[in-house]
Amino acid sequence: MAAQPLGLGKLVKLVARAAWQLDPHGVVLCGGALERDASGLDRLPCACAGGVWRRAGAVRYLASGIQERSKGRINFRHSPLDATSGYPWDADIATLPIAGDFMTEVEFFHRTSRTLILTDFIENFEPGKLSLWMRILTKLGGVSDPDGQMPRDMRWTFKRQKQELRLAVEQMIAWSPERVILAHGRWYAEDGEAQLRRAFRWLTGGSEVRGLATEE
């Protein structure tokens, strides 16, 4: 099935309307879009993006471990975001939590637009927008465009859950996303499934994906 054409602002509205909420990293992903294109969201029953959009009676969801690591900064009532189903948005958006030693990453797949929303599992910083020092660091960390991947230090936090991580990546690939929205760096407007195969080849044992450049 072909993906529906969808702008980022409209996607944010749809996701907010479906009532999901990312961890505080999600502020980077869609906080700006919410502030620029939030018409009508005041009538929604839920909050989005780590409390960027606040409303009385809003339902907030947090991934496991976030409140504990917040050192008291997160003191509002919330619901757990630790299962694959049981949410008000299940009909529209698939939820995929993946627990590691340090953190639980939660990914979302908007079925109609075939859009996968990631937080830290792929980072893809554009060298032209970075200082020389940061270019070196992102290259060493495996998070430099056009070959952005899961940060190498983060991979270690999933070392004991490597099989679970592989199964989660296989699920994301099976969804066959057209777009992959990232919290950090350039996101992918097309060829989402191929980009996942490229970015996680270190985990799945796959080879380079033909047609996708990995060197500048």
C-alpha cells in the first residue's frame, strides 16, 4: 500500500490526536512543530512530546525509567508506556518499547502514512552543520550523515538484550516504513525500510543496501 502524502505538521497533529507521548527526548523531535502548528490541539484530550503541549486533564505517558532518572524534575501524574498495546491510539499507531540496561526506547509506527518515529535508535547528524570537532565525534560515534546509525555507546547498553533488540529491529523492518522521523539529525522522507536495513546492518548481519550512499 502506498504511503499517504503527509507533512510533518500534519503528522504531529495526527499523532497527538491519537494520544501518544514520547519521552523527554521527544521535545527535540516535535516540540517545534507543535509550537508552530498547534491549531486545534487545545481541544484534544491528550498531551504530546514530553509536556511541551500542556492542557488541563491531559494524559501523559512515560517510558520506564524516565521519572527515576529525572532527579525530581518529572513530578506530574502519568501512565506507563511499557507495553505494545492497550493504548487509546492502538487503531492508528503501533507502539514498540525496547528495554535496555540504561533506558527503554519506545518507537511508534503510524500505519496510514507508513511513518516510523524513532528517538535515539538512529542519529544522523549532518557534517555541514557541525564544527570540525563535532564532525570527528559524530563520525567516531557512528551517527554521521549519510550513514547515521544507533550510537555506538548506546549499543553497549543493549548488549545483554541483543536478541530482543534484533527482534525489535526486524519488526520495524517488517512494517516497511516509507518515512523515518528522527529526534537527532536528518530524517528520511523516503526509502525508510532500506534505511533501517542500512543503519542496523551491524546487528542483523545484512550487507550494504544498493542505491543508498554511505560515504560522502
